Amino acid sequence: MLEFYFNSIDRPNAISLVNLTLPKNASADSQALYYFGRIYLERYEGIPVDQSPDLIEFGKRNKLPWVVAEAKLNQAIELLDSDEVWQAELLLHDVINISRQIGYHSLTGRAYRWLGNAEVQRSQIQTGLKHYQTAYDLLEGSEFEIQIAMTLNNIASLYVELSDWQQAKTYLDKAINGYLNSKNTYNNTLFLAIMYANSSIINYGMGKHEESERDFDKAAKLSMETGSVKIKHNSIANLSRILSELDRIEESYELAQACLELPNPQHLKGLKSVCYEAFAETYLKDGKYKQAIKSATAALNSLSETTSEETQQQMTAYLVLVRSYQKLKDFEKAFDNLDRLRDLERSFDSHAHDEEMINIKLNLEAKLAQNELTLLEAKNALQASELKSQRYRENFYFLVIAAASFWLFGYIHQMNKVNEELAQQNTTDPLTKVYNRRYLTSWLDKMARRSPDRKFALAVIDIDHFKAFNDQFGHDIGDKMLLNVAHALDEATRADDLLVRWGGEEFVLLFEIKLAADCAKTLERLRLAVENSNLVVDSDSLSATISIGAVNELSAQSMKNQWDQWFLAADQALYNAKQSGRNQYQIHSTS
């Protein structure tokens, strides 16, 4: 019975069900193994389970704490699959406590991995990675690669979510090698599907599109062979997205509809959200913006029925809304949904890149760099029973992380586009194509966080006599002159300098300095660049000059914390330059 139990997880689609029955005189341990094996066959292969007892009560009645813990682990998995995350986490903590008491460390490690999955499902990336690290520490001594492989694949999935493609590939390669090169012959279709899904995403993120499509096709086919309803929905929905990106629109519609028509026997809430999103993205690609809005709204409504946050999936839907309303020129609704999208992005990013997160990553990377594994556990309390071999095989893999991997392909694919779109619509001035003042706040935050002591100069730039120019030549020509000046300024700055259109004919430039004298040299270069850049209109050559006020030698942290003070100082210097005759610069002293 122990072999059947192991095979139900390691190679479920290789099991023959002929004459597979529970012996009449089977021990309590064997009965538990049989019932757990049937549960896993249903999960992985969709094979209906026999009627089984309440295994928690069964374990208590027969004084088998491992059965109680294993049963609670299964119950937690079911809760996670139904988005009942908090209840699942409570059960997982029970599993950890029981398994620690009986010295069953591999079960503790598996519970921690599922606890990590629960945190990831709630978009708590940092906490999830902590739990994966604990799971890895507990399991790293195992000689059976599938346990290590599944933990590594979880970690790779997290790096995928962080768009750290190289690290994701490193962990996934180790997971795949551990699985394929094991002395055991594993045949777990679901786990293979998950690894191919991650490989597809990583290849796409690294620009290897052919390899990505190949791996995704393998993942989709394998996932359809499993008994997981959630995986089937996600695989069809995301294959629809890929077809849409390949301009195979009709086929994309067909798959999105097939997704909607899939059965939902467990009545899982929010399950159809991925189908609506597939429709929304295909409608958007097809230029049917009203239908895209309707489908994206349906996706959000479906997601609202779940108890977990599903932050990334919500971002995908809001992205479609932003782009659709923009195409319909309903900018008020576009920016309203953009604000919601940015709120979600900030919520997701806030815990993904802090110092503690980096330390956890480094710790994991150090672990993987070790050439020899050290066993963490001695013989456990179950050594005397037939379960002593249970620590040598892998427990069931987390279905939801696979679902996340599948739809994340579409999310990453789309977020690359939305970042470009938002750069044009939200942080870029539509006329001059330089950044607008919306972008400045995030730039200051980022710079103050990364390089608080880095020295900059702040310059406020104004086109001389621009109102008179507009009155003489008209606003159309005035707009062309604005664009001409912006282009001249942009050409005269470095890639790391930040040029912002502040409003009207006024620009702001932030540029790094090494020496105090660098400021004056840069300002003179800007002045000459504009003075020598003529605008040709109907064979007439028109020119403009600029006046500049600047503040020198400001730290990034000081600019962020005292922006109003330093901007007013630069603006006063600009006023002085204009009063002194224009077409010149003045520098405010900070000493």
C-alpha cells in the first residue's frame, strides 16, 4: 500500500486501477495510505475517489498523529483551492505543530511550502519567500530530488513574479534537472505542466519567444491531462491570450469561449475570471473596445466573489480598462482606472523590493551555492512503522501557484505594454514627449531610496517671450516651437538626466554633478543648444532663447524632502536671469 501511496504522487498517471481495492484486514496505517492515495489520484488525474472516512477523526481514533497532520494538510489544500486562505493557514500551522511534535521534519517542510503558497496567493511575496526558505532548509537534506525540485520551482515562480528572469531560470533549471535526472522515474503530469509553464514565462521574459511558445504548448497539453479544473481554465485562457498576440483573433475567441463553457463542478468562486480576461484582451487586440470593457468588468466582478486579493489578476483587468477607455477617448474613466491600477501596483511592489526581501534572496542563493547537502533530521518517530519511507517522496504540489504561473504569462506580456502606454499617457507630456510632472514624484522617491547622497543640480527653464511668440505666430506654431525647444534640451542632456515639462513654456531639469563647476557648464550647453536650434516654418527660420535658474549640489534625499524649498530657490534664480536680460542662467547658492 505504501508503494501505491507514493505512486499516486510521483507517477499518478502510471497507476493501474484494475483490482485496486483496500484489503479487508488492512492495518490503520494501510487504510490511511489507501485513502490518501485515492485523494491524490483525484487531484492529479481526476479519478473519482471512493467514499472515505473523515481522516482527521480516523487518525485521532487510531492514535496516528501523522494521519491527522496529513488530513489537515489536505483540508488546507482544498481551502486554498477555494480561496479560503485564512482558514487554510490556520490548518497549516496545526500541521506544522503536529509534525514537529512527532519529529516528522519532511512533513513540516511540506507544510511550510504550502504556507508559502498561501502567502503568495494573498500577494504577500516577502512572507511567502520566507516560508519557501524554511521549507528548503527542512527538505534540502533529502536524497529524493522531487521534494527539492518542487520547492525550487516555487522559488522560481516567485522570481518570475518579480520579473527577475535570470534568477528564475537558475532555480527552475535546478528543479527540472532534479526531476529529470533522479534515479526514480517520476511521472507527475501536473508538475511537468507547471515547470513548462514557468519555463514558458521565463523564456518570454528573456525574449526567447519561440521557445516560450513551445514550452507553453507543452504546458497547456499536459495541464489538460490533469484533473485540476483550475489549471484547465487557466491553460485555455492563456493559450487564447497567446493566439491573440499572434493575431490569430478568431482562434483566440474560440478558446476564450471554450474556457467559459468548461464545467465547474466544485462551484469555485472567481474561476471564470480568467476566461473573461481572455475575452477582454482579445477584444482589445481586435479594436472592440466596448466589448473589452464589458469583459474586463465581468472579470473584476468575478474576482470580487473570492476572498483572496488576486492583486496581479486585478491589475490585468484594470490595464484593459485603461487602454480601452483611452482608445475611446474617455480620458476621465481611463485615468480613474489608471489610479486604481497604480494603487494595486504600489501595493504589490511595496513588499517585493525592500532590504529584508533582498536578504532572503541572498540567503536562498547562498544555500543553492553549497556543493554538499547536510541532513537536518535523524530518524523520526515514525521509523518503526511502514511510514518511515514517506519522507523519501514528494507531497502534492500547489495547484494555485500553477494557475498563477499560467495567467501570469498573460499579465507579464500585457504589463510590458501598459508600462509603455502609461509612460505616454500618464507620465509623458503628449506634445513634447518628455516626462511630465506626474513622473517626478516617483523618480524622486526611487532616487532617494537608491542613492540618497547622490548629488544633483535642479534647473528651472523658461522660453523667453513665449507669450509674444504665440500672439505673433499663433498657437499651432507655438506648439511646434515648444516641441523644437524640448527636442533641443533633450538632445543636450544625458541619458540619466531627468527632463520634465513643468507646464506651459516651463521645463525642469535634474542632472547629476560631480563637481560644483559642472552645473554652469551644463546650463551653458543647454542655453546654446536652444539658441542654435531653429524652427523652419514655410521657409522661414524661427528661433527662441531660454532663461535658466538653478540650485547646485543637492542630495537626492534633500530634493525629495525639501522639494518646495529648492524649487522656489531655482525659480527665484530664473526670475533674476530674466530681470538681467534673458537668454542666460543664474545659479542660487546653497551655502
